[in-house]
Amino acid sequence: MNPIFTKTFFCFLLSIILLTPRFAFAQSTVNFDVDVTAGNYSILKVLPLSGNKVGVLMATPNYINIYLRVYNSSGTIVTNTEITSLITWPSTAKRYTEFNAIVTNNGNILITYTASDSDEKLTDNASFIIINDSGALQASGQVNTTDPGASLTRFIQLEKLSDGKIVIAFQRTDNHTYAFRIFNENGTAFSANDIVYAGPGTANSFGIDPVQFNCVGAFKNGNFLISFSFFESTLQGVLFDNSGNVILVDGSGSFNIDATVADEYTNYAIVRLANGNVAAFWRIDATSYFKIISSTGSTVQARQVIAGGNKLGNFIPDNTSGSEGFIVTEYTLQGDFFENPYISYSIKKYNQTGVLQSAASPQGYLIQPSYYFISGSSGGYAYMYSYYKTYNVSDGEYTLTSDKDIKGVTNGFSMSTLPVNLISYTVKLLSNQQAQLSWSTASESNNAYFVVEKSIDGRNFSSIGRIDASGNTNAISSYSFTDPEMIQQKSWYRLKQFDIDGKEKDLGIRFIKADGSRVSASVYPNPVKGNTITISAGDEPLPASYHLTDVQGRMMKAGTLRQAQEQLDVQKLPAGIYFLRIGANQIIKIKK
């Protein structure tokens, strides 16, 4: 008997086994046949790339050879390169392996991997590499900082935060502890050490590993949520800000996403929604559920049953303007599981409040199909699916007797292209009392020019210079501009970027004093005397995140400062002591 699915770890989507010399990607479905005897490649990950391209990471059996293939919107291969030499497996036997990948803001691909010599003795660390979409190595490193001891660092989940940093969540230390690290998109570590957020659980009477799988999902405001469960426990969540600090929910460091005490949850996924919330998905026994949760950890929509959805495969956001929400796929068997391999897939679209909008089965019943969905960042989705053409039944079990057909589909699939990927932006005081701005980009797309603006009050800006841009490039570009006027007291500088089609983007504000000294952030009045306070960002680079917590660490307010001075409504806050953190390091004690 051929199983329909391989074992799925935590929030991994379906694995797909296929060989694809050419992948058909167009607005209409294009079919082609492939002889699996030629190589029997496995699809490890399908990734949405800029320019409406699709990246596919593939491997031969047991990860002997690993390849990156990139297809354009018409299905033509634009990159086909082997990356085997870039990966150093900790185990040559590779009886237990894990592989995951995510696209960074600058268009590169971060890949995590690990392996072990046996199924039981899991003793290896996890590593990562970063490659560009041509397969060239950009960076490499180790995921975890603490030796996991008698267990593998495994069940690795990846999520991109709103500021471009990558959260890598995993299980470590004898299968009892969950942790994560945050990395910058260039591969440098943002968090120096593993950040432990759960464990240990309680083993059952059979000594079975008590931990379950974890999922991670990011909000638009920079926070992120990790869900997990232990044996005979509830499905729990922990909320973090974009620096990895716990945000208390109702005074506690964790909260119940689902309060049912179950032997084992199937923890599916957490999907980011366009309106700033997330949808969490899980299953207990034969029933699947979802709940919509806000960035403060509160329930927006109570848990809902996914009707008929006890066999689910893919969970992706729908970013299409006017129909934002999420998409869930489910499969239905036709006839007896052992003698009939026919399966039908259904694509269910929900809006952002969890109301089912449509359901369709575009392919009908196929012989053991496998699907892999990805969403477009600015709309639509794309997916690949494969299926066998013939099978035989003998002694009550089916055997597949043919190669696979492989097809691709796009449905309004659109990937917005970042005009620039800014990697540095600073201002410094020269010896002649002039301010010099310096900035660099990792890549540019249709970038026409930059404009430097100046202000002496942090609010009213006027243009003082224009600098032509590189246009289109994947190479690092560096720029500088010197203010022709000497600084008398203090100045704010704002950098703007303009596309070829005239669209503009604010790249942030920088502050400098005439003597070059640092200006700390401040709050006025403090103690609070009215219903509002004025936050002065000082020389903290703008935009800057802020988080207001009480003495118990509970998050009271959070947001982003985009001006040098902004007012914050604190009318509803009870009297007490609060702490306002601006950016990564500045903390102000406030009394009300």
C-alpha cells in the first residue's frame, strides 16, 4: 500500500514527490507528463519570488543532490542550479531529516536543515544557509546556540516579521523545551541566544514524547504568535514583540488558543491576515477548527469548525484586494482507502471574519495527488499538483503502476516588487558642521531617484537635494549627500524614494545636533497630568516602534512613531507606573 501522505511535522504543508524539467505556470492550467524513473525528485519547498516568479527547492532521494529551480510567470525555467555543496549535513546517514525555507525581504532564500543517524538518537544541531535566487551563497550559520543534548533541534518553523527579521522556532533539549531565535535577513543573529518560551511537559504513562508541534505566525504591527501543546494539555499561545520579548495577555505569559484538554492536538498553522489579525488552525480527533486572534492576543472570532475539514493540507492568506481572507485546502477519499487511491481536493476561501465564501474542486478525483499552495503578496495564489495515471489492486492493497503527471496553476498570482531594499541609512556631523547622509541598498527595482528633505522642528520638511538611483540592480548600491548649510542647532532629515512611475516611499527620518551629542527620547508631561502625553523620539531613527507596559509587563499600548514628536492617548490607563520602550534600547519610566 502506498500512503497518501508522508508524516507531516507541525505546520509543514504536504510533501510532494515529483520530477519537473519544466513547470507550467500561467493563468490557465497547462499539463505535461514526466517520467519519474529519470530521477524521482522530491519537492522540498515552493517559494513565491518577486517578479511573479516561483522558486522550487528539489532533492533526489535521501537528499543526495539538492537543486534550486526558478520559473517565470509563463512556466519557463530561469534558474536551474545545484546547491548540494552549500549544505553540510551533520549526519551522513540522514535517517531523520528536516528541511524548511522562507523568502527574505531582499529576495534571498533562507534554508534551514538538520539530520540524524537514527530515528531514536537525535543528537544534532540545526544549520541554515542563505542563497540568492540564482543559487549563490550569501550567508550560513547555526540555528540554535544551546547544544540540544539527547535530542535533535527539530520541528523547525520559519516566519518573517513585518520589519524583515526572521523568527526560527524549534524544539530542543530532550524534546521538552521550545525555543526560538531571531535573525536579521542577512543571516546575522538579532537574538544572541535561544529564547525559551515553553517546557517541560509531563510525560504520559507510556513514556511517549510529551511535546507536540509548534506553529508561528506574524502580525502586521510587528508582534508574532507561537502556538504549541504538550501531551494531555490545552493548545497554548505565547505573544512576542519583534525583539522577542513576551507580551503578557491578561497578566499571563501564555494563553489558551483552545481550552480543550486533549491527548494530542494536530497543530496546523497560523496565517497572517491583511487586516492585521491572524487565523490559527488545529485539529482534535476528527474535527478541525480555526480561531481569529488579534495582535494583543485577544479573540476576534471564537473557535469555529471547518465543516468537513478533518483532512486538511494547505493554509495560506488571500491578499487579493476586495476578497482578503484565507484559503484552506482539504481532500476527500473516493471509496476504500486500501483499494482505491482516488482523491479529490477542494479549495475553500474564507473572508477575514472566518465566513466561507466559496469552495471548488477544480481537478476532480485524481490518483493520489499532492498539492502545494503559495499565496501572492499582492493578490491571488498559485499551486502545483501531481498525480499518477494508473494503479493495480492485489491482495486488498493498491500499487501505483505509472509515472506522474505534474501541473501548475495560477489564479491572479501577483508578487509586489520592493522598489528598494534598504540595508543602511545614517547621518553624521562633519568637521565643518555640515551633515552628511549615507545609505545603501541591497537591490533596486524601477528606482528613479532619491530626495533628501530637511526640517528644523521635526514636523515641517522641505526638499534640499535629489540623487539619481541605480534603476534596476541586484548589486549593493551606496549613496551619500551632504547638506550645503551648516547646522546651527539641530536638524531632522527625511529620505524619500521615487519609482520610475512616480510612486514615492518614505525611507525614514534621522536626527542630528550641532555638537553631535546624543538626544534621548523623552515624555512630557511626566508625571502625566492630562489625557495625553507627548513622546519625543530624540535621535532614535524613525519610524521607531514603541511599547507601553505596566509594572507586571502587560502590554498596554503599542505602535510606531513616524514623527519626531507624537501624542499618545492615555486617558483609559489607570493610575500607576508604566514603562515606555522606544526602538530597541530606550526605556522611559512614566508615572500617572
